[in-house]
Amino acid sequence: MGDIAQAAGLTRPTLYVAFPDKERIFTAVVEKMIADKLAEIREGLLRRKTLKEKLCFACNAWAVDGYKLIQAHPDAADMFDLGFKSVCAGYDEFAKLLADILDEPLKKSEHHLSSGRVARTIVFAMKGFKDTATSGDELCEMIAVHLTLVAAAIEPKSLPRKG
């Protein structure tokens, strides 16, 4: 706590007024990171047109950036443990964002699936990809394959035709 107070330019007692323990600081940091990431994704979505582009952008921004952070700083892995309430809440918010992207295309599709259920499967597929990927590039590839199939299933006309 002393190192954190010093880095923040605060006295230790002042830091304890706002954050009584390390877990509260950790929670605040994670919540800020998640809020910033979701805002970045929402802004970036405005520049994407197709369902596949939107899904790929959102999922890569969400999963790959965190994966690369953990690869560079292995101690950061604790920050993304689904046991922490703030991380679970972040995944829920990301799933809602995906559901918003999926809602209209799913309504137009022949599938009778809720956007929330499809979003949840994407979120937890990405979790599995992060757990098994051996590199950031492999993670990107797994996400791309998965989302190409999801988008093609929802909008079959979006699948590129062979010559």
C-alpha cells in the first residue's frame, strides 16, 4: 500500500481513506480498465459496417488486448480471474454489447435465437480460446474462424463465394 500511495502521490493514510485494502484498489483498477475498454469498443464499432467486422473488432479488442497484457506481465493474470465480481460484471457488460450488435441481424435471420444467448456463447468461446491459445496470433485466428462461422450462420449472404 505504501508503494501504491507513493506512486499516486498520496500519503498512506489518505490512500486508506479511499481504499481500505489492496482488493478494493484492485477492483477499482479492473473496473476502470473494463469501462475504458468498453468505451473504446463502442467508439470503434461506429467505423465497422458488417456483422462480421463488428464482431471481430469487438472480440479482438476485448480478448486479445488482455491476452497480450498477460503474456507481457504474467502477474496480471489474476486481474482477469472470473472469480472477481468486477471481472464477472465486465464480461456481462461485454456480452450485452455483443447482444446489441447481434440483435437486429438475428431478428432478420431464420434462426430463433436470442441475441443474449448467442452473445454469451461467443464470450465463453473466447474464454476457452484464451485458455488454450499459445500466442496472440493463434488467439486472433481462433476468434476469426469462430466469428466467420457465426456471422455466416446469421447472414449466409456474408460468406464469400468461391470462384
